[in-house]
Amino acid sequence: MVAPNYELIEQEGLETSLLEVSMGPHHPSTHGVFRMDVKLDGENVVDLKPVFGYLHRNHEKLAENMSYLANMPFTDRLDYFNSMTNNWAYALAAEQLVEIEVPERAEYLRVIMAELTRLVNHVSLVGFFVNDLGALGTPLLYAFREREKILDLFEQASGARMMCNYFRFGGLRCDVPEGWLAQAREVVDQFPRFLDEYEKLLCENEIILSRTQGIGKLSRELAVSAGITGPMLRASGVAYDLRKVDAYGIYDRFKFRVPYGEEGDCYDRFMVRMLEMRESLQILKQALDNIPEGEIMGKAPRVFKPKPAEVYGRIEGPKGELGFYLIADGTPKPYRYRVRPPSFINLTVLRDMCLGQKIADAVVILGSIDIVLGEVDR
Amino acid sequence: MSFPGGGIFSGMAVTLRNFVGSYFDPDRLTTNDYSWRPVGKLPQSAGEYPKEGGEQLSDTTTVTNYSRNFPMLLHDGGVSPMDTIRCVACQICERECPPQCIYIEKAYDENGKSIKSPEKFDIDVSVCMSCQICVEVCPFDAIVMNSQFELSSPDRFGGLLLRRDDLLKSNDYYHRIHPEEAAARDQRMAEEKAAKEAKKKATAEAAKKKAEEKARAEAEAKAQEESPGNEETS
């Protein structure tokens, strides 16, 4: 290709300067109401400041003014894609306060629900991610078609598609209805077919490759020192997964691999999630094979009134380490309640990843972080 | 893919397969038809909004028999629903409700004595978040989740504030919209009632036995008191 022949106009009185652009706030259906104050030199990002708080709902203070159980439905609304895993992290923290034994069947169901949630999150994240790249609609709707099947399972089990409110301290609210496990198995069995197709559609697409490879690199050192967790940390080459490290619940009984990347660019983050879905399916198959019959609720005290203590319960959520820190003071309400939201902490490296990139890539990088503003702002 | 642009073409083949397949294969439809739901459980299909004929229960506009929307108060039938209302206005749900959308006033008779039923029971469904905590904390199984969703109203304040009489629904209705859950609840209630009655019976029997023993002991004591006199007379 012949380089275009143009001359720069150099004239006195014409100056170039940095351009400040306020990107956002955008509609909640994409990632949430989030704004980036970007300083641009031509198309290059020179400085970037994330501005958030538009969706702040006073979550932590609210929890201090209501009983432990009554806060459970509010945890659904943190990361509204993954209500089941949010419930689990909170239940784990509260169960440490009173030391309830969770029955075997409930543990299996918890794993099944959490892995289904991971599928829901990753599949729709990939859809949103390519949506940010400009593939408007098509891959996202394929993803939502599969997500719908899983949400139907959630509705049958818990009564609600997204705000499940299904976990309880010491087990689950109710058992799954008859025939649910067979249907879950059907969904799990059909999922690889969709994944094959989805990978064919996206993973080798030249446009996606050129837009994501080498874009938004996050070095291993920065990822570790900034406290990044989840698929984003693993994409930077750190094989750290709380399901392996903590083995909370009964994760030590399942055989699965932890995929991790090398470069830490957007493509790695995308691929780590695609591969993680395969591993989730492995866990789901093993759990569905081995789930026993039995009780689904442990011996929980009738009035949840823990002794003074400090606990921290954490799980490997689909977006990263989700932790709940509780201080009990002997009353039915927590004295202090704090959430460690993965989206929020993963968002802190946005500036470092975007500096020197093109403005169009800033959108891609934001999409690859996988944030939900309900969790960032709380 | 070996040749340039091959990834895009194979991706396009996928979209083409989905496009063509959507005319034949229900799996390829973006809105699926719920055909994999269990047979014989009602309603089979969520249907499309507005109602598809025959798929939704005509008088309830429920979505599926698992879904929950807003709470309702149960009564056990009878001439007036207020005669058999299960709610005793204990106000536990009002206290526990996370978004604080329940408002209860107790009913009193003319002497100013509480008659254990709600005078007012309002739920502001514009605040309610369908979390089902009220159902769980209710010790009398008086409040359960409805699945009616056609509640839109042009009245911004009054229309979304459901009063006691709007919330009152019969147990039969509950059985119609959530058959499995209602059956399980009824069974549990019957068991609890039976256990309670058995306990009552046991305590009554124990009391009776105790009373008998006491009577016998008294009789014996009386007999002993009388017996010395008998000796004297003999």
C-alpha cells in the first residue's frame, strides 16, 4: 500500500493540545453506569481516571441495620449476574460465626449452582466483550440463549431467575424440585456443543485477534501487587484459584484444571474465560454424578445471634475473589459488614492498562476486566 | 485457519447455520420454547406476553409454577375470608422485611382487646423486592408468594400499595399456582398439627394420670386415716 501523501500544515496560531473526553456514564445494561475521564493526545490515551459511584446503594451500612438473614437478598443485588455465588460467600462468612455443619447434599447443590453461575457469567461476559468490540448483538444473543436455559434452572430451584436468594446459613432454602437434576444434566451435556460453536465463531476471528492481542497488557507483577484476582489474574500468568487454594465447600473432591494465560492481554483474558467454562462443565458433571440424597439444611439456630467474633468468608467468584468480612457483637445484627468486591479491585488497574493505548482500545480493555457496577459501587 | 480471513468465514458459517437452523431447530431460537420442562406440571410454557391462549392460567396470569413475585395472605376458605385468615398480626414479617415494605395494624374488638387478626396489612409492591424472607419467618404459614405479575397501574401511589383485601387469597388458589410447594406446606402443617395434638393429648393424659394418682394417693391416705378408727371399733 502506498503511504498517503499529505503535508502537515504548519502555521502560526494553530496549536495542538490534549483533549479531555468524558466517556460515559452509560446505560446499565452494558456494564453499568461508569464514566472514564480520558485525556487524549490524538487517539492515544495519556491519562485516564475512572469515575464511579452512580449506582451506590449504601449496601454495607444497610446490612449493619438488619438481621443477618435479612441481608441475604441484598447480596443478590451486588453482582446481579451471579447472585448464587454472592449468596455463597455471605453464607460461608456467616457459617463461620456459628459453626453450622452443612449437609452433604446441600454442599453438592451449592457447587452445582456456583458452577452454573460461572457459566452464566462467563458466557454473557464474552458476549458483552465482543459487543464492546463492535460485534453488536449476534454473539451476545447466542450467549443469552444458553444463559436462558440456566436461568430457567435457577427459577425452578429458587423461584427467581436472577435474584435467587437461595442459600441459607447451614444449607439451602429448599430442595430442588423433582426432575431438576436430570434437566441440569441435559443442559450441561448440551453446553459443550454450544461452546464448540462459540469458539469457532470467535476465537479465530481475525478481527478479534487483531483487536485484542497485545492490547491492555497487565504484567504479572502488577497484577499480584494490585490484588487482582480471578480470571484476570490467571490471564496474567498466575495460576491462583481459591477453589484450589482454599478448597472451600467440597471443591477438593473434584478434578479440574485451572487455565491461565501468558501475555496478560485482552485475548488471554477472553480465552481464560472460554477455557474456564470447560472446566466448570467438568465439575458440574462430577457433581451431578455424585450428588447424594438427604437433608439440605443443617442444624441452624432458630435465632441467628452469634457471639462476638470477626470472620472473613471468601470464594472464587466468577469475577474473582469475593469476600465478606463480618464483625459480630452478640446482637442479631452485624456490627461491621464489609464486602471485598472483585470487580472493584480489578478495576483499579484500568489506568495502567489503558495508558499508551488507543482510545478505541480503552473500551475493549474495560470490557475485558469484567465489571458489574452493582458490585463496584455497592 | 490457514488462509487469511478464514476465521471470519468459519464464524460466518456459524451465523448462517444459526440463521437457517432457527427455522427448524427450536434449540437455535433465541427465545426458547421451554419444551424441556417436565410434562404434566402446569403451566407447561411461560408463553409470550401478552397471554397465549390456554398456556397460562386464565385467572392468575402466572408465569410458571416455580416463579415468585409478590407476597399474598392465605385464608382457608369460608364465607368471609377474614373468618379464616391465618395471619394473627404478630408483626414478625414487618420487622424482618429487608426493604421494610409491610405495614400492619392489629385489630381490636369493642372492648379494646386484641383479636389476633390484622386490621390493616399493606404491602407496597413498588418497594417489595420479592425476596421471600416474610414467607420464611412466618410461624403461621399465613404469607406466601404469589406469582401474579400484571400489577401495573396508572396510579403511582395507591395502585402499587396492596391492601389486606387485595392480598387475601384462598389456599385453593395457592394450590393452583404453586401445586408442589402448597402440597408440601400443607403436609408439613398437618404433621405439625398432628404432633401438637399428640403432645397435647400426651400432656392431657399425663395430667389425667397425675390427677388419678393424686386421687388414689388421697384415697389411700384417707383409708389409712380411717383404718385406725376401724381397728378401734373392732
